[in-house]
Amino acid sequence: MSLSILLGAVVGLIMGMTGAGGGILAVPLLVFGLHLTVAGAAPIGLLAVGIAAAMGAVVGLRAGVVRYRAALLIALVGVVCNPLGLWLALRMPVRYLTLLFAAVLIGVAVKGVRDVRRAGRQAGPGSACPCHLNTASGRLDWNVRCATRLSAMGAAAGMLSGLLGVGGGFVIVPALQHFSDLAMRSIVATSLAVIALISLVSVAGAIHSGHFDVALGVPFAAGATAGMLLGGRFAAQWKPEYLKLAFSLICLAVACGLIAKTFL
């Protein structure tokens, strides 16, 4: 139990310093530290991710920047698609699942480095932005194209949540940047709300089906929560681009470790 708390604290510290996306390291740490499979570690990692995202979403709701209708649609589709991802995770060979997770980590690392290089340049929405914010009402103007795009990102996030135990923020945030003209603060808050809903529903499903190790999961989540609160204090002392670059390098190193673990 003590090791589970310690690993959770490490994940929480990274999450607090880099944002909820740091939860993507929860599964690799559980694989290395507690010798779990990716499928076994995924629900435990999701609990930590869900708690962290919920805390951030509450802050966003109080500030009035969460687009809750969009979040509910994305999360609803994600929850529907999540069991398919879990079904695949339980049937996919451990080697292939581990390599897939390593590929996702490499993708996150590459995107992080690109974001650092583009620091200072504001990325606007795509030229065919289907989800426009009505400045008069403060809400999105709904149409078929907007609902379709939001549903697609929900399906992707839900699948990845069940398959790899990740919240899917690295899918939702860039997708909302491309398909909407929301401010970045609103995008992040809405993404956190989606991650919290999908992750916690997924954890509930895993517990119900008997695929969640409570003895490891609860201490891990407790450690992650404490570490996240501590990490939030340290984050103010570092430049965001430095933290993102460090996080990207950690993701790359962990990906290399997973690949080595698979073949050695």
C-alpha cells in the first residue's frame, strides 16, 4: 500500500505541475512500480485522472467558463464508446497494448515539444470552424456539423479511456481548438469536465465488472490527490514552457522504457 501511495503522489505532483495531462504517466508508473499489465493499471490510473480533472472542472464551473452542454455531449458519447475500449484492452495481447501506449506517449511528447516551439503564437480555430461562440448569449451556436465534431472527439476520448486508461485530454483540447473559437481557458475547463465524467464512469464500470483492484487503487488515488495539491504550488515557480518541455521528455523516456520492457 505504501508503494501505491508513493507512486500516486509522484503522478499527482506531475499532474499538479503540468496539468491534468500528467495523468497519462499513471499507467506506466503502475506497470513499472507495481508490475501490473496496462489493462490492469488503466482503471487505477483513471481514478487519479478523474479526481484531478473533477477538481479542475469545479473551478471552471465556478468561473463560468465550462461549456457544459458541449461537455455533456462529448462525455455521453465517450461513456457509450468506453466499454468497447475496455473490451479491446482485455483481449488485446499485452505486448501490443504496451506498444500502443508507448506510441501515444511519443505522440504526446512530440506535440509538447511543438507547443513549446510555438509558444507566444496564438493558434486560432480551423478555417471551417463549425462551433461558434455566441458572444451575446455566451453559449455555442449548435448545428449538425458542430454536434458531429463534438461526438467524434467524444468517441475517441471514450475509446482511449477504456483501452489505455487515459483521460483523453490530449485529444479533446486540440480538437476543441480546431473546431471551435472558444478561449483557451474555456477549452481547458470544458476538457476537464469531459475527462472527469468519462474517467469516473469508466472506473465505476471497472469496479462493477471486477476489473478494479481497490487495495491498490484507493491508496494510489489518495496519494495522487495529495501530490497534485503540492504540485500546484510548485508550478507557479516555473515557466509553463519549461514544465511542458520537461513533461514531454519524461513521456519520451517512459515510452522508451515501455518499448524496452516489451522486447527485453
